[in-house]
Amino acid sequence: MSGEKYTVGALFYKDYDLLDVNGALRMLTTLGEEIKVITISQTGENVKSYSPGIDNLINYSFDNCPDFDILFIPGVCMIKC
């Protein structure tokens, strides 16, 4: 990469699929310090995945999330903002 730093906002919603989220986020984090991933849900609380008993830690709500460069919606695609 060019050395430019990007923040990826990963949006979590009820009954998200773990395969749609964790594999993609793992791949992004292997790019090194040039990528920062933040997790977002509507309320900022953890959201239940489709797999019982497994959740991801949520960092921010819609109201308090910082600016990000790329919006990642699991099961959809990545959109550069």
C-alpha cells in the first residue's frame, strides 16, 4: 500500500453471519498499521450473530462513531466513502 492510513467502519446488525464478518476483517487487519478497523452497531451494544453464543465486540454506536474512510457491511460489500 502507499502508506496512506484508512479507517474501516464495520457495521454489525442482528443475525449477521460470522463468515461474512470475521474472515474479511482478519484479511483487512493483515494489511498492517495502514488499516484500522472499528466496529459499529446502531446502539453501540454487542449484537447477536446468527451463530448462537458468538458475538463480536462493538466499539461505537451510530451517534458516537468517528469518521471512517470505508464502510464494510457484512454480507454486502465494501464501499469507499
